Amino acid sequence: MLPWTVLALLVPYVVAAPASSDCTGTISSLDDVTDAVECTTVNVNSFTVPAGETFTLSLLSGTTVNINGDIAFGNETWSGPLFEVKGDDITFNGNGYRFDGGGPYYWDGEGTDGGVTKPHPMMKVEISGTMTDVYVVNSPAQCFSVSNTGPLTLSDITVDNSQGNAANSASGSDPAGANTDGFDVAGSDLLITKSTVINQDDCLAINSGSNITFSDNSCADGHGISIGSISSDKTVSDVVISGNTVTNSQQALRIKSDADATDSSVSSVTYSNNKATGITKYGVLITQSYPDSVGTPGTGTTFSGISFTGGATTVAVESTAEMVAVDCGSGSCTGTWDWSDLTTSGGEDGAITNADISGFTQ
């Protein structure tokens, strides 16, 4: 008889095949997430996320996500976020289904400044790739927070907080929704296009980053398209704001830096082919006095290369609104700004302080 050691050598040695990510995972509850994200196709069915929990997708590189039903979130006073997605080279298809944040449960007219604790942001996006056809309603406070990990295109996104325009029993005479920013951005190599925001705060707020384009979007009922507010040690550069419409909003186009900010800059911002109507406070506001609109500007943030070129931007304001106000600290708005493609109408002239602007008169 052969020794057992020899017999062992004659037994076929089977090596387990490595697990494959070339599979399809399905999510119908949070219990399904851990297994589903091991696949590079993830299908999400309709379900309700339990109150106080975040629906987090930490995805493999190259994953495609298909939303196949509406997603709702249980109501609870907590900090959030409600939804978070992470990964590189992601294709995220919303397919027009709704993410419902349950805003009316939280809205009290105070946003994140007080009152009821509100989960925010509602949608935290930390991906590269594409995100398309996502429909969000009733965010408790700020909606999208975008800090992309590489080039990212967001297209055909809807943020509908129109229900927050009405007052409720907690807000007195004020709109119930507040601080319902559409897109808060701290990232680079980003395109946001063909999207709609109806809300009670900034449609777009760029807080840091470079190579950012916001084009062919519609903004209504809020505070307009903003860069900032810029806090200390932040840089924004190479921004294009083009082809957008802003209606029934406090401001149309705004750049704002905190009055006490230091070591920050905003540079190379181009506005073209934008149209704004029904603006109630400022058509174009460039201020270094934030949180004041016009006040005592700081000098710790430099603004440079702010231009209205490449196509006509028209801004129509209400009779009591200021068409343009520029409130710069001494020496902190540099160079000559070409505003030859800006036309304003309907309101009062605002002051232009410490800025050299060519091609435009109020």
C-alpha cells in the first residue's frame, strides 16, 4: 500500500475561483446593501429607509446603479445625511423615480439655523462618473452636497421643494422651507446641466473647487446662483455660469465671501447667456461683507477675473430691488472686470465700491 503522503499527492487539488464582481445586486431594504455593493450592477427597488439611518452605497469602481422605484425616508430629528453614494467611475441612473425627504415633517421656517434638527444634506454625492435623471422632493434642509472624487456630470436632476414655499403652523408668515440649497459644491471638474431647482435658498452654492460649469439649468423661488459664501482658506477658480434661467428669486447672480475670511480667493468666473426675471433684492451682488449683503467688507479674500462675456446676460429686477451692487474691500477686488455682456433693468442703481468694471453702466 502506498504511504498516505503519496496518496495525498494523487488527490486532485481544487483551487476556489476568486469571487466575481460581474454580478447584479438588488436592494429592496437596507439589509440588502452589503451584498449588493459587491456587484458592479446594483438595482434599487422602491422601499422606505428607516428613520435615523443613512442609505449608504459604497460602490466598486465602474458600478452602474439603476433606481427602479421611489425611495422614501422615515422621519426623525437627527443630523443625517439621508442618502450617500461613494465610488469612482459610477453610472447612476435615477430613471425619474423620486427620493422623498419628508420635508413637511421638519420645516419650521428656520432651516438649519434653529428649531427642529433636520437631517442634511439629503443627498451626499462623493463619486466620479455620471448621475442622471434623479428626482428629489421635499428635502428637510440642504439637498445635494457634491464633493466629487474625479470628473463628474450631473444632468437632468430635479430638486422640487415647492411645497416649502407656503407657510405652516411652525413658520408663522414665512415660507416653511429654509436653507433648502439645491447644490452645495466643494469639488473640481464638475458639470451640472439641464437641471431644475425650486427651493427657498441658493440654487447653487460653490464653496470651493475649480473647473466647474453650471449650464442650462432652471432656478426658481430661492436665492439664485451663488459662489460662496467663501470662508477662510478656500479657493474657487475657473467657473462658467451659462445658459441658466433664474425666476422669482431674491438674487439672480451672487458672489459672497465672509467678512472675516482670510487667505481665500475667487478667480476666473464667466457669466454668459443667463436670463433672470422677478428678482426682489439684487440682480447681481458681489460682496465681501457676508452675512451682510452690503456692509463692512473684509480684505482677506481676493476676487479677480469676474466677467460677463461670451453672450448676453439679462437681469430684470423688481422696482425696489438693486440691479447691481458691488461691495469690495480696499484692494481685494483686482484687475479690470469686463461686463460688456450684462444688461439690467427695472430697479435701482446700487453702489459699486472698490472694483474696476468696464463695458457696463447701470
